[in-house]
Amino acid sequence: MSSRSVTHLLLATAVSAVPWEKIGPRNVYDAVDGQGYSGTLADAVSPLSNPNLIYAGGHNNGAASGVLKSTDRGKTWVPYCNGLWDTTVASLIILDEAGDHVLVGTPTGIYETLDGALSWRLMPGSSGIGWAQSMKNGTINGERHIIAGVEKGLANWNPSTGTDWSVIKAPEGVKLTGLISVADVLPSSVIGVCMGGTAFIATIIGPTTGTWKDTTFHCEQVAINPNNKDHFIYSNKSSLGKQTWESLDGGETRHDLNNHFPWHVAIDRRGWLYTAAEAGAHRSMDGGKTWEIYQMTTTQRANNVTSSRIPMDYQRIITDFAGDVAFVSDQGLFIKPPGDSLELIGACGNMSNNIAIAPVVSQGDGTNRWIVTTAWDWGPLASWDSGAHWPGWSCSDCEGPGYTHGGIGEGGYANAFGKSNHVLMIHHSTVLHSSQGGKNLTRVQAPATWRHWPVYTRKANSRSEPDGRIFILMTVPPPQGSEQAPRMGSEFDDNGAVYIVKNSNFGAGEFDNNDGWVWGAALPPLLAGCNLVTSPVDGGSTLYAITPNCIATTQDEGATWSECWKGFDYPIHNLMIKDASTMFLLRNNQVPLRTRDGGKTWSLLASFEAIASSGFVFDISWSGKTIVVHGLDKSAIAQGRKAPFAWRSVDDGDTFIDETDDLITNRPGNGYWFDGTFYLTTAGQGIMAKTFEEPTDLDGSVVLQV
């Protein structure tokens, strides 16, 4: 199937009304005034008549926040996405003085609200014009129009007539790649834009016609002076590093403004010049003779330390924000202060629109759970009070060669192990271990990048608590001088070997084949591309190797292996184990198979038919009583439904409860169980959580709630 039809949605036995708890990260670095940092934004708008009202939204690196609304100038934010089925936001514009009439540009088309974002509808005629990367107020033949930069050219719409969108096509063979800027010229606006890497000046003649002047200047972004159609600045990537240029004669000549390494450029109505990129945001009040950088000062709650920081990684400069200027970045929303101060106003508040990748949750101090997560555009982020505050994370022993953010970088993944407070964080070949939930991380360097996530074995009579053993796969042989690992046969070539490498102390120690990480057997060629799985119910006695065409088991840590399992059709994607009797075989774009007799017989799980072709992640709770499947069905957008989904089953997948509720993302990420709570990472909404089961003691018995 290609989509979830209404019939298939009925397979969900109920629709949950319980919202997801928003865990964060939010107010990153935990500023006492709430002016910390958040996550990726693409645009933000605020009306001149009410600067406390702000709409914002973002997309970057696969993130989607939907439309976020604040009525207190950025202290608190609430997502408003009812009817906004495509939540990948590139642009926003307010049409009325009250701030109730708003348009938002998405890959699907342009959505409109007339009631302050309480409800949205896809504008007729907008789905075929392309993705509106930016929208500006302009004039065509003396009438107000909204002008949008789309790949095909300049889309435009007349609010007074409400007719469908029209497009002024770009020159043949040229695509509009940059954000548009508008010079207020009557009877029709003049537009500055970067198309196909070249600066163009477009003079609008009518809703479908205009002239395009190719300046031949290589560009990344173009900003035209709103008060002077012949004045524009632009950024480029010249080999000399002269990356901000200016023309005062409509592109006939240019000169260097000596502001290096920008990406975004802008000119406001006072004639001030702005640039912004990964290194920060600059402004010039004297026509580019001198440049100054914006900063933000915050005081951290935990230690009362005040420090100034330059917000970075900017995505846009907004020159019509409540009559002034604002900057959006992968670190949030920052507003230019009144006058000529360089101290930005942070407007991130409780916004949690980042890309959390791999959270690990630990028992912590018994009162508060400790949460550490890797995050895109950040290093690892941490909370020591169950997500209430995010003061940040640091590790003096964690700098790895070639990596930023404490040796972990913006990617990587993390593992925790039951309620033990042991944590592993891995990025490429950098490995960090902590026995205190991330508070005492130490670094070791693996001899190669890990092939798959590590797996751990449990203590006897416990479904979740670790016995300390962790297994990974590695493509390099043991260190020279150490005892060589067992071989699997004379036909095996060391250069192509994949070894099982074990650690018996939760991942602590060096890769020395001695007291830390120890090399075991090399896998037979049939299993060389496998991933490993362990069972929660056998006391760690069995390792399962999973390839698309084979499942084999070992009871001696890889010294010997069983034959491949039979009784079903390969290929498969993964094996999920509830207990010795009930297991699930996941298959790419097909419904899973289930056994309830330890693998003797397998049957199709028809309840997955609606989501099988969309792809999903399958997570079983520690107790084995609850399954959560989550993923993204992009075909749902065209059908007027949410694309992300999260379903819960308490009968081994026969029926589901729809737990999607207020989940907003275009990429649900990794799921993580801690006791009876399920944590879900999202691209654009941070970490979300729902509690589905009662908490348990280490032996699995239910903790009585007083």
C-alpha cells in the first residue's frame, strides 16, 4: 500500500487524547531570564502594531517545527498546526494589522489562516507554484501583492481579489535559488534575487510578466535597498574571501565592502547593512565602512555566571519584523535591540525546535532522571532534573581529534543500560563512557568507526538490568602484540574480517584486547554484514546475528553459530524479541511477521498494512507488554492528515491505539524506553515523552504509587 486509508486507520482501536510531554532541550544553557537557545528556524514575523505577537517556523537538516506562536514576545511558544498538514516551514508573512491573517510557505504549497493560526487551509492554486522560500509585500500596477520567491520565478497573489497565485517565470534554464528582497517602486516593485548563482534584478510589469537583468555577479544572496532600486549588496564565495559586495548603479559596477564570510545579507529602511552566517551577525551603520558583530549576554541559573556569546548559524535576516530587524538561526530567534546597541534580545523562551538525535535516560539521583542527548547543530545537551532545565554539558577529557563539541560532534548516538546510570556516547570512532548518567564522561578512541549500535545483555531474572557485557562489531583485527582472536576457518581473510568485540564493564576501558574492549571471534562470511540482537529473557546467553538473508544464533559469544533460521521468506530487516515465545521479524516495506511459539511458525501482522510501505520504527517496552511503532507517511499530507504517526499496542500488534496527538515533525527519530515511559526524538520538536506503564523495581515488580 502507498498510504493509510480511512479503513486502515480503523485498525487503531482508539485515539489517545493524552498529549506528549515536551521534554526539551529548551532554554539551552539555562539562562535565568529564559533567553537561552533553542533550535532551527527559517523565518519569523511580527506586526508593527503588536510586537508581542510573533509567528515562527523552521526547517533545516530535515527538521520541521510547524508554526509556533508567541503572544509575549518570545517568552512562551505554542505550536498551532490544525490543518497545517505540511509542517516544513520556509516562510511566513502577516497580512493584516491585527496579525490574524497569516500565510506560510511549505513544500506542499502556501497555507493560510484567518483566525490567528487556530486553523489553516491550503490556498487554492498554490500547490503547483513550488515552495515559497520567502514572501514579501510588494506592488504590481499600483495594487498590493504578496510576492514569493519560488524555484520557477516570482509567484504573486492579490489579497484584495483573492484570485489564484500567478507566476512571473524566471529566464529559461535558470532557477531561483535565493531569498527575494523588494524595492518599493511604483507602479510595480523591483526585486533583487540570486538565481542559479547569479545576481538578478527583476522589474515587475504584471502578475505574469517582468524583465530580468542579469548582472553576471556570482552570488549566494542578494539584498536590494527598499528605498533605492539601484542599490543592492550581495554575498558570494570568491577565492579571495571578498564576500560582501555592493552596487550603487543597478549592477553596472560593484565594489568590495570588506565583510568576509557572510551568507545572508540585508538592507533595512534606514540604510543599515547586515550580514549573517555561521560565524555570527554583523551590521554597518555607515554604508559598509565599519562592521560590528551582535552578541547576547546571559546568566546561567546553576552557577550564576554571566557571559556574552555570539549567536551563530543564521538562516535569515528579517527586515520587516515589527518595524525593525530580527535574525533567525539554528539556535533560535534573536531580535535587534532599539537604537544602536549590539546586545541582541533572545526570544527563544520555552521553544524546543531542535533536532534531538539519540537521548539516553538514566535513573539519576532517584528523584530526577538524568537525560543526555546528541543533537544536530549542537554538541551533546544534558538535563539533570528530568528535562525541567538544560544547563548544557561539558567534558574536559572528551576532545577527540577532528571533532567539535566535546569529541562527539553534531551526530553520533548514545546508549544507556537499564537503571544502572551507565551511559555510552559514540560518534565515528570516539567513545565516551559514564557511570553517572553522563556526569563523569571519559573518552577513548576506537580503532575504527563502529558498524552498528552496541547491544547489551541482561542479568538473570531481569528484563532490563544489564550484567555489564556490551557487544559491538568492528572491522579491524586486535591490536598488534595482543593475543589474536579465534578464527572461523582457513578461508577467512583478515582484511575483510568483522569481529565481535566485547566489554564487560558497561563500555569503560581502552580498546586493548586486555582489560577493556576484548576481541572475540571473527564472523563467518555469511554473517559479515549483520547487526546483533540480544534477548531480554535469557540472562544474556544468546547473541543473534541478523542479515537480510539469515538469522543465526550463538551461545558462546561467536565461537560457533547455528544454521540460518528457516520457516519464512527472506529478506528481513530486523528481529524484535519480546520473550522466548513471541518475536517479530521486520521487513522493508512489508508487514512484519510474528511468532508465538519460539519461531516454529510465523504469521503476517495485517494490522501493519497501513504503515508498512511508509517505514516505521518498532520499540518494545522493558516489560514487553507495550509496543510503540512510529514513523512518517508523507502521502498523508495530500489527504489532509498528519504525516508523522505513533501507534501503541498492548496485544502484541493485533490492534493499535493512535498516540500521534500533537506530534509535529517531518522525521520522527529514535525511540527510547525508560521503565514505563517512552521517549521519542523528533526533527524540530526536541524530545517528547508519554508514560504508558507503571514504574518497576530492578526485578521488574511494579512500584506502588503512594
